[in-house]
Amino acid sequence: MKVTKRQLRRIIKEEKAKLLREGLAQEENLDNAITEYVNDLAEQRGVDPLELKADVLSFVEGWFEHEATAEY
């Protein structure tokens, strides 16, 4: 079965949209997990959860930046 250029473009567009939706869902799940962890930890330690979340997110972003630039 041959696939026309138009069909191929449509398939690629649909798959890209699917991957973007899945990526956003995973990002939301990660944010929810971080928020739950931070709230529990902040309650245990008696600190402001918003400040703690900012610190955790800063650490995570720094880790990803470091991993992106690390040489293997």
C-alpha cells in the first residue's frame, strides 16, 4: 500500500499532536507528585510550602540543565 505525501503529512501531524498531549500529561503528573511531596515535607518541617517548592523546582531545573550539557 502506498502512502501519499498528503497522507504522510496528516499521519505525522496526528502523531506529533499525540506525543505533545502525552508529554503534557506526564509533565502534569510530575508537577502533581512534586507538589504532594513538597506539601508533606513542608508540613513535617514547619516551613512555607511555596518557598520549598521553589527550591525543589530550582534544583530539578538545574539538574536537567546539567544533564543536558554533560558529556558522555
